[in-house]
Amino acid sequence: MTDRHLDTLDRQLLEVLQDDFPLAPRPWREIGDRIGIPEGEVLRRVRRLTGEGIMLTVSPVLESARIGLPASTLVGMRVPPDRVDRFASIINRESGVSHNYLRDHDYNLWFTLAAPDGTALRRTVEEIAARTGVSPADLLDLPAVRRFKIGVRFRFPPDGDGGDGT
């Protein structure tokens, strides 16, 4: 899906949700005040954008080390295509998994995992491997050595640039 379905208010709403979600008793009303629409319209747009798959969720991005999970790893697995959904379901049951995605590669299923320490991290990777039945030869465990945090922010072209179909 392209951003052709986004009007000016959708773009403004997405900008606020990315950058400056208000920590207020009525955040949706405050967002509406910022972009000039009623609270109910904000909620309708959020539901529509979520329903259309443009937005996945509204949630905080947590710094895992600061909440007691300083050990992390990136794991790649070779998974038969007909078992990807089953493996992903098993992986997603782990509370420390923050991302899980499919790639067009020999190691086709990847996920990130955070844990309280290296021992817990290794144990969880081993448990996932045991539950999925993946062999050690089909698993890459790439523990983080150093973190390089970046902010992810999507920019939206202004109206009139073809972004909304005009």
C-alpha cells in the first residue's frame, strides 16, 4: 500500500503519533486540538489507519537495557517455507522477542530477543530451538556487542506531490 490514501490530516496525525504523543489525561483530544479536528475524528482515523495496515499499533518503544534486559541477540533460522508460520508462532510466545520477520534468504526467519543476562539469553535461544526442532546448523545467534540506537521517523510528502492522489 502506498501513501496515496493519506490526506493532509492523516499525515499530520501520523507525524504527531511518531514524534510527540502527548502524555495527558485525554491524549486523543490533545492530538485533535493540535491538528484541528475533534477527538472522535482522531480515534476514527487511528482505527482506519490501523485497519488498513498503515499503522500497526500505538505503543511505547522501550529501551530494553533500562528495564532490566541488557542482553540481546539477533537470531536467524533456516526454516522450511511450509513451517514458517508455526515457527513464528512459537518464537512470538517469548516475552523478550521484539521483532520477528521473514526474509528472502537461506536464513529466512529472523527475530530479536532481549534477556536479563547472557545465560538467560542463551537458555531462551536453546529453548526456542528445542521447541521448533531447528538444528544448530540452521540457527545463527548473533549477540549484541555494542548498541547503536537510531530513531526511525517516516516523512510524508506534502499534499500536491502526488502523495494523496491529487
